[in-house]
Amino acid sequence: MNDQDSPRDDGFTRLVRSLPSTAPFVGPEALERASGRAFALRLGANESNFGPSPRARAAMRAAVERIEWYADPEAWDTRSAIAAHTGVGIQHIGIGAGIDDLLGQVVRLYLEPGSQVVASLGSYPTFGFHVAGFGGRIERIPYRNDRNDLDALAIAAQRTQASLVYLANPDNPSGSWSTGAEIAAFLDALPPQCVLLLDEAYLEFAPAEAQMPVDAANPRLVRFRTFSKAYGMAGARIGYLLAAPATVRALDKVRLHFGVNTIAHAGAQVALADQSYLAEVVAEVARGREEYAALAHDLGLVALPSATNFVTIDVGSVERARATVAALAAAGVFIRMPGAPPLDRCIRVTIGAASDRRAFTRILRELWPQIANQ
Amino acid sequence: MNDQDSPRDDGFTRLVRSLPSTAPFVGPEALERASGRAFALRLGANESNFGPSPRARAAMRAAVERIEWYADPEAWDTRSAIAAHTGVGIQHIGIGAGIDDLLGQVVRLYLEPGSQVVASLGSYPTFGFHVAGFGGRIERIPYRNDRNDLDALAIAAQRTQASLVYLANPDNPSGSWSTGAEIAAFLDALPPQCVLLLDEAYLEFAPAEAQMPVDAANPRLVRFRTFSKAYGMAGARIGYLLAAPATVRALDKVRLHFGVNTIAHAGAQVALADQSYLAEVVAEVARGREEYAALAHDLGLVALPSATNFVTIDVGSVERARATVAALAAAGVFIRMPGAPPLDRCIRVTIGAASDRRAFTRILRELWPQIANQ
């Protein structure tokens, strides 16, 4: 008998057996292994090819010299640096191996099996992965006018008496943003017990108006930030959350206390201190958004407004979006497209440094007539 | 109303509310912050002050240059390197941010709330942390003759119809080991549905007889290995497990697909390739075990036999063990002691490089008359 393929005898929980065998994302490396060709341009995961601050990079190289030591499980120095940067006390700050890790931890804090969650249809797949993984039920609300439909999300949260609502601001994959005032009103419109998980992975790229005032004492709001995007440290796996002290204390009951790499801590601390470098990256990304909007216009397409380091371009249909992703992949360019309607008529392209943007522009211009005529 | 301190209104799951507010370990950094003094010798967490292979260190420095890119979520290159090293297929290998992470994942695969688990009393606290965190019940079996009591563990597993049994071989905190044949017989004595979680964090330090033959197809055995100990990369957070393919596939349903640092992958791959460096570390640790046994003997104490990079020294009573830990801390030396009887009459000292061992020997010799007379 082959135990390992018998669903009744494997000993896994009912929940685990019920989960689909899908990962949130297929990495570009898997596509490269399948095709046998390496991508020349990696513009699909909103990584920053500007990289981290050179000072942060130097600090990470230096930290390799102490890789034999566990990092401080309380992450005191990193949390202190974040406290200084954000203006909230250290007791409001939780650290994890990126927002993915933190979302999983927070979902685990709140979701009983069968608990209800609300999120936008096609928003961050890893959030849905965690909700399913802890037995929650998710109601997905379509985007409206290519933006999060805050009214419909709040109505759904009320109707389902949701435990959690997930919102990314700025949003991925649309690139759109709401103002801090709109988010505050949205939070007020949620049921009294509902906790808003506000994913601010792209906040550094957004206009000031997108930032909600930090109300770190509010137990109904958990904000997620990362060093993976604007800070250019996706491979380091470090992010943080801002929340009420009771939430941070509860996370201590379930989180991996030794889950974050020593080098990531060192890099994050120095990256936060180099805000002038961050400002340069943000300014260059803003130039890139304009360039891609102009490129889209030249091709007869529309780039959605973006407050992130990517631009979502409407190519007219899901078929054409798939064809564009495939044609670019064949040309050595890794991009992704949104996974659900109405945004799946779009492609999503990360904004890299000027040389990457020129290369992408040249390749898309070359390929576009053929894609458009399919 | 202050929601954040109201246990009824916080929205956390019943399970989370039931968990104690304790972390598996207090880090030396927290002790340093409390005392206001840095430790001069860090011998409490079984880190390797030999550090990683110089080639692995160089690979990690080089990997900082690509820290802006996410690591491959399938960890193909790292798993391929482990496959070559262990002789099992890549489909048997799972990667995580250290054994802590992997234990949490595997516990989550198997434990329904109320499921029964068996482990030695005073064995790895992080395992118990995960069991509690997923609602399991743990029966703890005391050590016998300062070793895991395999007979009693198997009887308890049968009596409780345990879902999981945890065993570290070599063992922490006793330093003892069983032979591969003994472990195989132990596995046979467990109930048919019971999965053995075999923590081999210290296996590289152990005699060949401690290694159980790799039977990677057995769905009732999951083995855990790490780069934190002999490979000297505790701060990198990377470990692996060897298991049946169905187990590895099930982990894909719940694990963090982007949970391991790029630099950790790079270091692990090169560290595995430098087995001659590993052999040097292992030989030097063996010398250190002999030195510490001689030191204990000189002080009228007994060092327990160890197949690890630490030595557990019987100082006669829990009071004296606590006094020794405190006196060493006051002298700038971080060590720990086992947390439960009968081993809590011991201190546990990590074996570092020769200069560390000389310093520890000098300090303990100086302090011992005073501790012994308390």
C-alpha cells in the first residue's frame, strides 16, 4: 500500500486535506526552468532593480561577518529604528519575514474556521492563501472603475459580519490609491468587531494624501509595511506591522521568534536611516510611471493611474493580456498580469531603472503590432 | 473604553486567548539590555563561533549584490544541493527558515485542536510552543538516565494514540544520542498513524552510529536538519526537512513560499559543498567536548556524554545550576540550563573555538569555589 498517496491515511488535518495544491505565485525561476531560457528583464514581481541604499548594502555585507549568531528575537534595534521613523512606540511594532509572514500571523490571530473575510477580487493572492490556510471564508468584491470599491467592501463586511477586511493602499495589482481620509471613513464603516488589515507595501511611492494618519492605538487597524519594495530588499525578507500593543503581544504567542535573518535586520536599520536614497528611488519611479503612461498612449493603450512602482496597462482583453505576457516572456521579459476581472484585461509592469525602462519600451514597441493583430 | 486590553473584545481566536504570553527563549540581547552589560562570551544558544565555511561566507557577501530580488519560492538550487548531499530526490526535501519554522509547518499539517503529542519533558521548547499554538496537547515523558526514554515515549504514544512524537537525536539539552537502529525500532513501536518528528539539528557532530538510514519514502517519518549549528549560519535562518513527497506537497499548501532569505540560500549551497571545513569544525568540537569533560572532572563534576556542540554538566542541584548561570552572566558569560528535571541540575555550555574555551575554563575555575560553597 502506498500510504503517501492515500488521502485517508496521511494523517493530515481535514483543513490541510481540503486545501488546493496551489502556490500564491509561480516564480520566474520556475518559468526559466520550464523554458530553458533566463529572463533578461525581471519586471513581474515589483522588485526594485534600484536595489537598496548603498549604505544598507554595505551594512548587509558587514553583517555576514556575524551570520553565526542568532538575531535578537525581540528585534529591539530594528523596532527602535522603525519607532523613530514612524513616530510610534516600539510596543506598536511587530517584525516578520516580509508582509507575507505578517499577514499569515495576523490571520492566525483572528480567524476561527469558518470566519468570514472580505477582500477585493484579484487582490494579493497570498492573503487569500493564508485565509484558506486557517479555514476562513473569503468574500471577494470586484474592483469598480479599476479601484477598490470601498463602499461595496464595507457593505459586504457588514452583511457577512466579517472578522477581517484586507485592503492594499496603494493597491496591487491596480496601482490605484485612496486618500487617508477615505480609508479612515472606510474603517468607520466596518462592523465594530472587524479588523482592517491595511497593506501599505507600496506606500513610499504614493502621494502624501494616501497616507492615513498613524493611529497605532486602534485595535481594529493593523498596517503592514515592507523593505521589499521601495527599500529594495525583497530577498532579505523583512517587513513590519503597526498595531495596538495587545495585537503585538498576541503575535508573540504565535510568531517565529527567530524568523528574521541577521542581515535583513542590519540592512533594514540602515535603509531607514538613508531617506535621501529612498527619495531618489521614489522620484525615479515617478519618472518611470510617466514614461510608461506615454508608451501606453503611443501604442493606443491606457495606463491606469499608479501610486506604486508598477504600471498596469489596459490592453483591451484577457486574451490580449495573456498574449502580451507570453510574447514578452518569449522575448526574455518577465511580467505578470492581474488574475481576475475586470483587471485581467491588463498587464502589470514593474518600473525599474532607466536602462530597464528603455529596454522594455523598445521590446514592447517591437512586439506590439504583432500582439495587437492577433 | 480601552478595547485593546479587554479579553472579550479583542477579536482573537479562543485558542490565541488561551495561550500563555511566553516566548520559547529569552535572547541574550534581552539579558544584556536588562543588565546594561554586553556578554563577552556567548555560549548559551549552541551557535558556532567557528562560523560558516569561508567559501560560504564569501558566497553570502556576494549574494548581498542581488538582495533586491526575491529568492526562488521553489528553492530549486538549494534543494538540488541538499538532494546531492543526502542522496534523496528533490521531491523529498522541504526548505524553511530554520527548524523552528519547519516544525511549526509540520505541526500545522497534522494537529487538529485537541490532538495528542508526545515529547520528552524539557526537550526543545519551540516544539511545545508550536503544539500549543495549534491547539495540541502534549504529554511529556521525563528523561531516564539523562537520555530520551524511548520505551516510555513509545508507550505514551500508544496509550494516547498520539498524532506526533518529537525526538531530537542527538538530543538537546542532554547531549545524548541513540543509535540509528534504536530510532528505527522506536519508530516501529509507535502507533500506525503516529508521525515521528526527528530533529537532527546536531547530527553532524554525532558518531556515524547515530544516523538512521534515510528512508525518505516513509510518510511516518519527518527529519529536520539545519544550517544553524555545525554549518555556522544561525543568523541566516535556513533549514530543511526530509520527508515523503506527499508531506512535502502538503507543506506547499501552508508554508511561506517566500520565507527564506536569498543570502541564506547562497550560503547553504556553498556550505554543503565545503565538507572539509565542516569536518574541521566537527573535529574541533570533539576536542572541546573532551576539554570540558576534563574541566568538569577537575571541579569534581560530571559532564554528560555529548554528541553535539555543547556539553551538559551536572552541578548537583537546580539551585546550584541557577547560581552558576547567574554567576557566569555576571562575569560576562551567556550560558543556559535545561528547563525541567532531572536535567535542571545541569548547566549547558556551547563549545566554541579554542580561545573561547580557554576563556570559559578560566572563568569557571575562578568562580567555581564560590558557587560550590553557596
